[in-house]
Amino acid sequence: MREISVPQFDASFNEHNVMSNLRIREFVWCLAFAGMLVPSIGQAQMMVEMPLVTCTQYLAMPPEQSSVFSAWMSGWFNQKTHYTYINLEAYARNVANVKAWCASNPGELVMTGLQRATGK
């Protein structure tokens, strides 16, 4: 019978590989954790006192912020008037009407115009 020789590995070589793998895993976890923190740092939170927004401020908002503000105010007033349906055409028409009213009443609060329009 023929003898089969099994190669022998140096124990320090294996220990080196294990330590390298642990360091790599540690580095990957730290990198992943740092990656989770970066978006939260980059997204600054802003608080808006909705009832105190003037027409001038509303009309000066960037399109994305204006869209969010309009949607929030629409939802708030729809809830107040117990309107439970979504009508995108009416929403677009209402936003255009509010912007037109604000253009002719720049010093007024947006909330004032909405209250007058809805009677609430």
C-alpha cells in the first residue's frame, strides 16, 4: 500500500489568517455603522409652525417644500371638514386658488385664507 502524505500547515500562518479575518470583519462593521450615521447627519430636520406661515413665505418656498406644505394643509383642512375622499383635480385647483389668493394678499397668513375659504 501506498502512504498518503498530508501537508502540514504552519500554525502561525493560520493564526495570522484568523486575525486578519477578524480585523476585516471589524472594519466592515465599523464602516457599515458609519454609513448608517451619515444619512441622519446629512438630513437636517426643520420645524415649521404651519399656522404662522405667511403668503409671502408660502409663495417663496422651493417647489418641493411648497408641495409638502400644500399637501399637509390640504389634509389638515380636509380632516377638519370631515372630507374623506381624495380628489387630485380638486387638490390641484385648491392649491392654485390658494396661491392666487396669496399673491393678492402677501401679508396674510395662509391659515387665515384657508379658514375664510372653508368657514372653519
